[in-house]
Amino acid sequence: MFTEPSGQDLSQAPVTPQIDNHHQARHLRKVATSVVLGTTIEWYDFMLYGAAAATVFGPLFFPGADPVASILLSFSTFAVGFAARPLGGIIFGHFGDILGRKKMLVLSLTLMGVATVCMGLIPDYSTIGAWAPILLVTLRLIQGFGVGGEWGGAVLTAIEHAPPNKRGLFGSLPQIGVPAGLVLSTLAFLAVSQLPEDQFLSWGWRIPFVASAILVAVGMYIRVSLEETPDFKSVQKSGHASKIPALDAIRRYPAQILLAIVAVMGSGIYFYSITTYSISYATTAGVLSRSDMLLALLISSAVMIFALPLFGQLSQKQGARPFVVWGLLLLGIWIFPVFGAINTGNLGLTILAFVGHAIIFAVSYGALSTFVAEIFPAEIRYSGSSIAFQAGVLLGGAIAPLLATSLVKLTGTVLSVCIYAAVFAVIGAIAAAAISRRKNADRT
């Protein structure tokens, strides 16, 4: 649903078609840069917490417990950030559908940046006692609230600026922020983890958090100069804007929202089992070191950066639904080789498994954002897509590391985690297939 951003008579415009094409290409490059850089910074901030939760937050903020209990407490604060994401999606979605996508993108980046820098400045439990975990949880809630609004704004900025034949590609660009942010956060933690253990635990881990201020400043500069999307302008001119878009989305598309939640949930359980829980599992089981796992994660994330736009573009030609459905089914298979490789203790084999993970995950994830966003019309798109996506991530990503840790403790084998992720990936694929049929029926 791409429209011209103005009502001017193009036949009287004092520019040549070549200049128009050049201007359009430059505009699209600016949109792409803004979306990729902004989401990369947001996810750098969000993923830093995951890396710290798996390595340092346990002993620093929850001392006195046995190692497994300490990790569980640390991962519970990781989950708190996901709990705030649906609320962020609802509130940012409401104002994004009423006031515009651009304002919400700037606000979400500000919230994330401030919260992340403050995390790096919190004294630990030995200094301020119980206030340390309280402050940590509060800032994690702010992080989750901000990233909950970021996804919808970034996706809509990308696909609503893109011409119809490039929506699949541009819809995959916000997804690049996840592996790109993971690369940056992993590099940062890999660097500071080379410090002696006492220095790493006392001040080294704080450096990546405080350094976020520089990245946020750069991202803010680019986002402030971005124009509002043509679709939002069209809704404003038509006078068909929704007064309460979240309620309208739930009332008009309840089945689609529920099915999208399940599809996103299947993707999230797989992703966070590998990117967050596997680090804790490998180090606790003594099969691979923290640095080994961070290296495997770093390489796979770099591969995913290039794989996502590739599958996003392919989904434009073939349709997003089959990529989401078949991609989720592949995730249900690949979770077994990944943890099997980790259990061998062989770094090379683990890296190969993680590279396969990057490619296979990109099949569904590269098409997922466009697939979910296009369920909803423009006047409620920010709210509807944000509710569906963020609720799915909450139910999937938030509980995955916690439940995985508990499953291994209960069963004594990581195979239980693989079965858990595989089952929900298959259920997610079934839900994604059903969304397409219901969506088409709804629009006829």
C-alpha cells in the first residue's frame, strides 16, 4: 500500500525522471540506514543484558545462592525485560498510529540508551545490598518497554517507505538489527572477558554498557532527520485514523493476533535457547568455555546479517508465508544438531552448527516482520503488529532460558530443551499457515 507522499502534479515537476529515480534511491538508502543502525543499537543494548545475565549478574547481584539458583535468578531478571515488551508495544503502537512512526522511533531509542548506560553504573550487591537487584530489574523493565515499541516502528518505517516490489527486502532490514546488535554486544563482552576474572567482575563488564551512549547519539542523529512514512500520511489525510488502534486491532483481528503470537513464540523459544541459554549450559556443563561460545555466537550472527536480506528478498518473490512456515519447521530440526555439537566439546563443530543455525533461522525470520505487519491495515498496523509480535516474544523468549535451565536440572539432559523448542517450532509453523488463510478470508 505504497502511496506518493504528496499530492503534487508530477507532470509539472521541474525534474527529470532520472533525477526522480536518483532521489528515490537516495531516500531509500537513508531509510535503510536509519532502520538497520537504529535497530542494531537497540538490540545491542538488549542483548548486552542477556550476555551479562549468563555470565556476571548471578554472582554480582544475586550472591549467596548455589550456582544453578543464581543463574535462575539472573535469567528471571532477563525475562522481566520481555514482560515489559507487550506494554511497550501497546503504548508505542497507540501513539505510533496516531502521532506517527518517526516520533516513536526516536523515543524508543532514547529510553533504551538511558537504561543501558545506567545499568553499567549500578553498584553491585556487596555495595548497596538489595537495592542492586531492584535497580537492575527497574532498568530492565525500561529496556523492555523501549524495545517493545522499537520493533513495530522500525518495521513500519521500512515497509511503508519501500515500493511494493521491495517490501520483502525492506521488511527484513529491521531484523538485521538482532544479529548485528548481537555481534556488537558479543564483541564487546568477548573483549572485556579477556581481562583477569577479578577485573572483569569488578569493572570490565560495565564498559560495554556505558559505551552505548556513543552508539545512541549516532542513531539519534540519523533518525531525527527521517521523514514520516507515506502510509501514515495517507491515513492522516483520509481522516480514517483510529482513535483507539489497539482495541480496534483486537476487535477486528482477534484470530490473526493469536495465531501470530503462537508463530512468533515458536521462533523466540528456539532463538533464545541458542543465543542465551546455550552459553550458560556450555560453561556450567564444562564442555566449552565462555569465550568459545561467544566466538561461535559471533560468527553465526555475522553470517545471519547477510542471510536475512537474502531470504527477505526471496520472500518478496515467493511469498512470505512459505518461508515462515518451512523456516519454523527447519528450526524444530536444527535445534538438535546445535546442542549435539556443543556436547561434543569441539569448538569447530560447534561453530559449524551455529553457522547452520544462522542460515536456517534467517529463512523464517527474514520474512516474519513483513508477514506479521501486513496482516493489519495502516491505521492500526503499528498497534496490531506490535501486540502480536511482542506478546509472542514474551511467551517465547522470556521463559526459554528459565525453562531450559529447569528442564536440564530436572531431566539431567539437554535433550529435553531440544524437544521443548522443536515442539513449539512445529506449533508455530501450523499457526503461521493458518494466519494466511484467515487473512485472505478476512480481506475478501
